[in-house]
Amino acid sequence: KYLKPLTAGELKATLAVLEPSGRWGADGVAATAVADSGGYRLNGTKLFVPDAHGADLVIVAARTTPGSGTGGPVTLRGV
């Protein structure tokens, strides 16, 4: 769905990873993604999302299992 338009230059994407903790690793991801009406509801804060103002797609790192530490899943979803 996204790969072909990205590689053709028809879609601009960016990553939202950094949070107020300032940690870049999986243990720094505190934002949550909760299943809601066939999609996900995101809760949390992301900082310094490069080129977000011009992006067609923002890929957000969020936990589907809150408080799971480094062993829990981190889900990257396009929103």
C-alpha cells in the first residue's frame, strides 16, 4: 500500500520516535496504541518529528502493551 508510492516519490513519509525521555531505544517508547474501531488510538508525546508539516504519512513508534519495557512489542503503524 505504501511502498510503491514512496519509491515513486508520490508519497512523503516521516518517523515519530523520540519522546520526552530522550531515549532512542525500545525502552524509551512510552506512547501507546490501543485498538479502536478497526484502527488504533495513539496516546503519548513525540518530539522533533522531521518534516512532519509536509508528510503524507507519519510512522509512529508506540506500544500495544503499555509498560512492557524492552521485552514488549513496539508497533510501527502508518497513520
